[in-house]
Amino acid sequence: MFRPKPSPKSHSKSKGSKPSSASPTGKSAGQGNGKSAEPNRQTPRGLIYKENWVSPKEKEEILKYLKTLFPIWEMRYSKNNPPPENQKQRSLLRPVYWLGNWQFACLNYYHPPKGIFNRCVQGEAYPPVLDYMVQKIESLVKENIDPRDIPRGWHLNTCLINYYGNQITPDGKKLDCARVGEHKDFEPGPVASVSLGERALFQFVSSKGTESKSNVVLQQWLEDRSLQIFGGDKFKKLLFHRVQRVDKKDGAHFPLNEIENFETRRINFTFRYVPDEHILPFHKLSAEAKEDVQGYMEQLATKSEHFKEALSVPAK
Ligand SMILES: O=C(O)CCC(=O)C(=O)O
């Protein structure tokens, strides 16, 4: 099985990201060392947070479904997309699985206006429980988010599942890599995030570049079974977001399919929108993109009919 070497210090995902140099030193309420973080009393425009939004029954369904998925470790770069001069090849900090379409890290994620083709590879459909939740989220967005912040055709057809936890080194040490460096999600329109397991300290930060510290503008503990939605220019375009850390209090440990040398204590689903015309079946990718993700596709195909079929379509 393809498995990169653990690289706990590497910067996690880089969707418009810069190294996470900031500490949570913002001055307003709900910031600071994280202990005082509370759900926002007055939720700003463009932001929705709902505790206990996923019912215990739905959580149970989702966990059952997760046992059918086999997440993979991806490398950030590839033969046809080598690291820029100041960067090194590295693995992501966590295993991932994508539904709807797969945005392989080495294809640089969906990034309009220029990075729109050869980035999003047709993936598996949502299971009924997620389909149902997505319908409810879409209604919530339409009722609560300014229509000017919802692009025409917007629907949550893409889901990134992030697995957060400890990498176990060959000598048995546990390396906590449950965090995500600051970045933006460039898919247009609101993004919705559903969390399961240990709570995570999620922060919106302002940043003036890699040389200076970022400022925490707003933070929120994302609790087990919570829903967070963020949209609009402030939260999508102006500020970066990051996961600063994931608690270890509940001792949550998901009995998932074995991810080699990894212990999962939080799972997050971020639902996003990619215009359907920018999602390509594998056989329609450019030769370079195909070459870069062929190994991942083969790995996924060992456990998934969808990916097995995608690989069996002859290139035209
Ligand atoms: O895990 C989370 O709460 C956020 C994940 C995230 O920032 C992302 O997938 O872009």
C-alpha cells in the first residue's frame, strides 16, 4: 500500500495557505489561550454555528458508513507538479477521503479563476444520510445567508472528509498531527462543516504574508455533532481559517478501517461547491494529471467499485 513517511512538522494542506506561525493571541472575547473560547453569542453575518445539529441516530449512521471507506495519505506534490523552490515534497498531515469529486492535493485543488480543469475528479456519491444532511444544510444556507453570497447554481456537491489524530511512529511514539494550517477554501460560495469526535479549536485569522504573525479574528470550538457554515467575502475571501488543535479529553477513538499507523479522534466533513462542468471523469483528465494521480486511483480502486470502474474506461 502506498504510504508516505510520517512528516509531522510539514505544513498540512496548502490551499492558498501559508505556514501557521500565529498563536491565538487575539484580544477580544472568545480568544486567547482557547480555554475561554465560547460559542459566539452574536454570530456575525455569514457565519452559522449549531451545536448538536447531527442527531445521535445520524451520527451512528455516518459512523457505520465510514467503516466502508478507506482513506488515503496523499503527497502534496507530484512529478508534473513539483514543489516550488522554497518548498519540499511532503505528505498531508492527515488521511483524507473525498466524496462527489476528489481534489487530489498534487493537482493543486480547485482554484478559480484559472485552476478549474484537471483538478476535480469525479468521485463517489453521498450515502443517504449525508444526502439528507446536505439538503437540510442547503435550506439553512438559503434561509440565513445573504443571497448575494450564494453563487448561481450553488449546491454542496463536494465533501472533504478529514481524519484528525496521532501518527504512530515505527518505534511506537504517538505524534499529534491533529491540526490544519491557515488557508482559504476557494470553491465558490458558502462552505459547511460537520464535526464528529473530539472538539477542535477552529480560528479565522487575518494574515499579512508569511513573514508576520497572523491575528486571530474569531474562534470557535467545533464540538462533536456540530455544524458550522461560513460564507461571504469576510470569511471566504478576506480571512484565512485553520484548526489550531483538537482536544484529547473524551478519549474518542474511532473504530474505523485500519489506517496504517494512525489513531483517529476527530472526523470533519467540509461540504463545498464545484461547478459541475469542472468535475471530470478520470479518463478525461490531461495526460499529466492522469499520470500524477494514477497511483492514488489504483489504491482507491482496491476498495471502491467506483474507482475500479473509473480506471477501466479507455482513454479516447
Ligand atoms: O476540520 C475542520 O474543522 C476544518 C477543515 C478545513 O479547514 C478544510 O477542510 O478546509
